[in-house]
Amino acid sequence: MWKTDPKGLHFTCGESESQSGQAQATAKSPGGPAPMIDIESLLPKMDAFLATMYAVQDGFGFHYPKTKHIGTCINYIDLQEMRSQFVEELTNTIVTYVYSPTKQKQLRLQLSAEGRDEGAAWRQLLRRARKKFRPSNVQGQFSELLLCNLLQHYYRAAPLVRKMPITTNPELERNGADAIHIARNGTGYRLYIGEAKTYNRKNGSFSAALSDAVKDVLKKCSTHVDELDLYTYEDFVPAELEEVARQYRAGKLPDAEVHLVCIVTYDEKTKVNGKTKQQMLDSTIDALRVQAKAAFESKAIKDVPAQYLPRLNFIMFPVQAMNDLIEAFKREVG
């Protein structure tokens, strides 16, 4: 669960708000909608990855006072940043990023039928998933992979449309939002439209990334129904969620809500200070607070339509020496 302190709510490995009761399917009524999907059953286990990160939930000076956002950074073991562990565990989530649970099962069976044991089949599946990453755009895909994982953990939202390369040309992929996820919301659903930005500039990386993310996520929100219409009958939508996608774009899910999530990964120039692990983490989050306070005064934020303010969520990820981290990720992906 989340623990409150004067600076906000802190997350540790495996913690999230209880979704009790939301995983149960409701019976189908005559002529009514299909049974509710057990979204929880579609979410992967990622405790090992989450252990490499530290996160705080807080308002961060955003104009809408009831909204809480997530500030996160790489965790520490004592005074040592867990960079290598973070990269390794993030890379280990690539299979669940590319393939839905049903598709993973199908591919494992096919690979095993070709004469491989279970371990070899998994290794081959990972190789196939890694090939979906374009070496020309590793930086962007780094943030999209991170966004996918954190949407699933903190928002309990499974990928509704998977952003993977088009089979006929690995250099092309599905256009549109960086993420479209779906979660249970009581007896209805909540869709999350996600946008990821990764910036490393001499000055103003955070503010520029946040402003561009807000502008783009609002544009993607206005076209996401058309995007679902285009991809519902393709491999981009997991089989488990095809019926929900069809009903949503047909206007047959009246209780569905759309929320927006922007993840901003940026190079933090402020040196981390501290003599203990917690002081090092606090130093990182304090630097983020300074950046966020200024960025939330930008024109892009002030231009957000009032009805979307309570539905706008930010995940902010400051990184020291970001280029080095991206290069390490690129090497790990292979």
C-alpha cells in the first residue's frame, strides 16, 4: 500500500491500490454487453523490475489540486544506483510488451513443437520480441516500454492496443498513441491514452518534454476511436479484448471513461546529494519538484480543456546521464 509522509505517498516494490472485486466478471444479460473482462488476469508480474525503481505520488504543484502524479527514479542499494539492474529488468519485460498472454502461450507451444525444451522456447521468444525494437528509435521505445509497464502496475491497466512493428516491414509500426490501455472502473471500464517523451537538452528538457507530451496526448485522445476502428481486427488488439474494443468504438460501453497519461523521461542536470540511500532518493525527487513547479506554469498546461484537467496524469522520470542509460538499454536489447 502507499505510505504517507510530508512529501507525498511513497511506493515500494509490488505496491498498488487494491482492486478488490474488479476482477470478477459479471453475467451477460440478454441483448446486453458481453461479460466484464478480468483485466487483472492479463497483468504480468513485475516485482523484480519494480524493485529497481523508487516512486512518490504527489500533486507536484499541478493546477488541479485533487490530482496526484508519480515521480519516479532508479532505486539505490545503499549509495549505489541500480542502473544495471534497472536496464536488465526493464529488458526482461519486452516479451509482455510485444505479446499478449494468449499470444505468448501460442508461440511457446509452436516453438516447443519445433523441438525445443521450455527454456529454449522462452529464449527464442525473447529473441523474437527483441527484434521488434527498431535500432533507429531505441530512445523512444525505451520510454514506451517504461510507460507500458507503469500503466499496468500503478493504474492496473492492460494494453488494449499493442504498439509493435508491422510484420511485413520491421521498420514500420502502428501509428497513433504510444499506449492505449484499459482498466476496470467499478462496473465499467477506464481507458488510458498514453504519450511518452524522452528529452536530453542542455536546458529545459523537462519543460519541453512535458509540454509536447500534453499537446500530443490531447491530439491522440481526439483520434483514439478511429485508431481502435483501424486496428481492432488486427494482431495489435489482444484476442481477449477484441469484443471490448468493438463495443467501445460502437458506443456500447456508456460507463467507459478516457483518462490521459504522459510519461516524461529527461536528463536531470542537478547533482544528487546525500549520505544515505533515502537522502539520495529525496535529493532526486526534490530536484524533480523544482522542475515540475516551473513546467506546470507552461502555456501547454494552461491550454488544457477544463474537462480534461482531472483526467490528466503525469509520470515523471529524472535520469542522471540519460544518454549513458539509453546506450546501456540499447546494448542489452541487442
